[in-house]
Amino acid sequence: MGSSGSYVPTRPVDWSEIRAQLRASGLRWTPQRRTLIEVLSRTDGHVTGAELIERCRSVDPTTIPSTVYRTLDVLEGLGLVRHSHGANGREEFHVLPSGVHGHLHCTGCGSTWEIPADEAAEVVESLRASRRFAVDVTHLSISGQCAGCSEKTAH
Amino acid sequence: MGSSGSYVPTRPVDWSEIRAQLRASGLRWTPQRRTLIEVLSRTDGHVTGAELIERCRSVDPTTIPSTVYRTLDVLEGLGLVRHSHGANGREEFHVLPSGVHGHLHCTGCGSTWEIPADEAAEVVESLRASRRFAVDVTHLSISGQCAGCSEKTAH
DNA sequence: ATTAATGCAAACGGTTTGCACTACT
DNA sequence: AGTAGTGCAAACCGTTTGCATTAAT
């Protein structure tokens, strides 16, 4: 598939609608939530809770950890965010989970890449065929060595 | 690599030789290490550090956490154990890493299965081809729904 | 006699909790 | 006014560290 150009990190969530979404559930729109939403809307892929706190602080230095975590819970309840567990063992939050992708983590250089939909599909299909196991692509996180690092290790 | 279809959960480590292995490196054989080795030798697959501590305590109630973690470090250095990160986000230790396998974790029922070599091979090959990425199979941990659970969710 | 390894206690870092207070609605 | 959400501080849990002591070699 024309993966080169056709992988569009779609933005299925309209962040400006979140306020309405919250209100619809009897929840409230606060400055702190606004800050977190703003940070999240600038975030692609994955972040740890601690990273989000840091980024929030750069917007609003008075940010408090517990508020961030509590808001993340709420947003997860609304399906706007999902958490999983990255290669470093820490909790990670995925923004916009409907963008189909997993992560590749290089244990050599520490870099992380997204696995675009078509590549993930092979993995998914392979396990579906052999095991009837439905892989959750948004939770997919694979460790190993990237091209660059495995060359270095080769000799 | 000769990744034939013959998946034998080999026991490549002869635990009784560990004492010698340690000594060969100028390291020492202590009662505490004996306890941990005993626990590990009864363990298949993965355990968290905390679980190991608990099991050690049931053998020797005086077990101290730091000793366990330090010994795990040593054993990892000898290649007898490896750590990675499980579906629950906690640090996990894999016993006998030379048995080539990853793990499949069902988010529905919480069960975990090993992925035998031949199935993992498809995943590995797929990513090697598309990305020149060398997957570390011993660190492979995939979440999703097993056959049973995805049926229940289907309607 | 060396010096690796232990026990202990304290520190750590990310996350969670209880509770009185604030501020959305 | 009512109650969701906040700030704060303290608790938590798994893990790590420093250091004096013990014990394997």
C-alpha cells in the first residue's frame, strides 16, 4: 500500500468540542483542564504522565500532578486518551487512540518510531491467523535494534 | 537462524552450574543467592521483582529486597535472566531467556501465553523486511484479546 | 586477609489518596 | 446553591542507594 505518503495521522478528535463533551456528561471545564487539553492537542503519539506534567507546567507553572492524573482519567473515560506501557516500563498515554499505530523502540539508541497502519497489519494478521488473537494495535510496543544500531552490534 | 518449527522449551541453564559460573567470575555463592536461584529454577516465563521477593520470603522469611534486586542484576549480567516490561507496566524478569519466545497478553481475561518461535518469526520477519528492525523476541509483549474474549466483545 | 555481598534504613520517582477549599454550572 | 474539581500534603509501592557489617573465598 502506498504507505509513503498515505499515512495520515488523522485527528479524529476535535479538541474544541471537548468542552461540550465534558458538559454533556455533567463534567466541568476548568483552566487546568484547558491547559492539559492544550498540551495534549500538541502531542502526537505517546507521553508519560510525568512528561505531560512537565509540559503543563511550561504552560502553567502552578500545575499540580494529582490534577493532571485525575484529568487524564476523565479523558480516558471519554475515550480521548488511552494509557499503555512503553518500553521503559513506565505508564504511557496515547493521544488520539484512533490513529492506528504501535511503537517500535530501539534498545540501542533509545529512539522510538510509530509503526504505520500497514506494517502493523502484518503483525496483526499473522497473530490472528495463527492464534485467533486480536492484537490491540494501540497497545503494541516492540523492542529491538534499529537498522543503525544492529549494524554496529554486528561485529 | 535455525528457527525451525521445533519449539522446545529448553532449559539451557543448568542451575547447578551457576555456583561454578559465579566463582569463575570472582563472585560468591551465598545462602541468599541460593534462595533466589531456587525460586527462579521453579519459575517459568515472567515474574515481577516484587513477586520474586515474595517467593523468596516464603523460602527464607528474612529475604531483603535490595539483595534480591542486586542478585538479579548479577544474574542478568551472566545472561541467566532478563528483564523487560509486561502488560501491566511493571518490570518483569524472564527466566531462561534463551528459550525464544515472546508473550501474548489478553486484556479481557488477563491470561498470558508464550508466542512460540515460529509464530514470532512472522512478526520478526515482517518488521525486518519493512524497517530493517531487529525485533528482540525475548522482549516482545503484545496485548489484545484472545479468541474467547473477542467473541464475547463481538456483540 | 581480602573484598564481595549483606542488612538496614533512608531516599527516590512516579502515581494515588484524603480532605478542606474553590469555583464552575 | 450545589457539587465537580482543585491544591496540598502525605501516603504508597516498587526499586535504588549509601554505608557499616558480615562472611565467602
